Amino acid sequence: MNNRINKYFKENNFPVTYEQWQILSRLYERDGLTQNQIAELNEKDQPSVSRLIVNMVNRGLVTRSPHPSDARINIIKLTEQAKESEQELKILANQTIQDATKGINPEDVEKCLRMLDQIRANLQ
């Protein structure tokens, strides 16, 4: 799935990778998260998230600014460019899901996702 979504983003001239999409999707849900919050939500380690955010800042997708009361904490916000791309990126992400689940009963997909959520919860 990672390869497919990367392919769709590239074919449609979006400077986004699957891992960056994970961060963007969290920011689309709630803009202005800290790097720590993003790392927790995406179940990634802090150095990986930091590296991804540096690349996203360089690509004009997010901004990084110090927290008003604690300069050690960075607040990550979407740029206008990222906000304008939201709907098109979501369409491509949904297309990837449709490709992956083609021919599978929707109830089976839901059951599989519930099981994966339980597995993830068990390991936390």
C-alpha cells in the first residue's frame, strides 16, 4: 500500500510520501499538534518524526514554531499549500484503500480493521 500511495502522489505531482501523509492526515484532523503528539499518534519514534518534519518544512507543507510557554516544544502547523491539497490527497489515499480492498466483502474489511486495532491495543 505504501508503494501504491507513493505512486499516486508522485503521478499527481504532490511532493508527499506515505510517511509524510501520515503526519498530514493527523494535522488535517487537528492542526497545531506538537512533534511529540504526532509521534504518539503515528506510533513513530521522535527522531523519525523530526526528520520527516524537517523535510516537510523544506517542501513547504508545514511550519514549525516554538511553543509559546516552552521553547523546547515545537508546534507543527499546515501551510496554505498543504491545506489546498487536502481534498486531492484524501482522494488519492482513498483510491489506494479501494485498490487494496477490491473484491473483498466490506464487512470482512471492517472485521479485519477491528482485529488490527485490537492487536495494536494489545501491544501498547
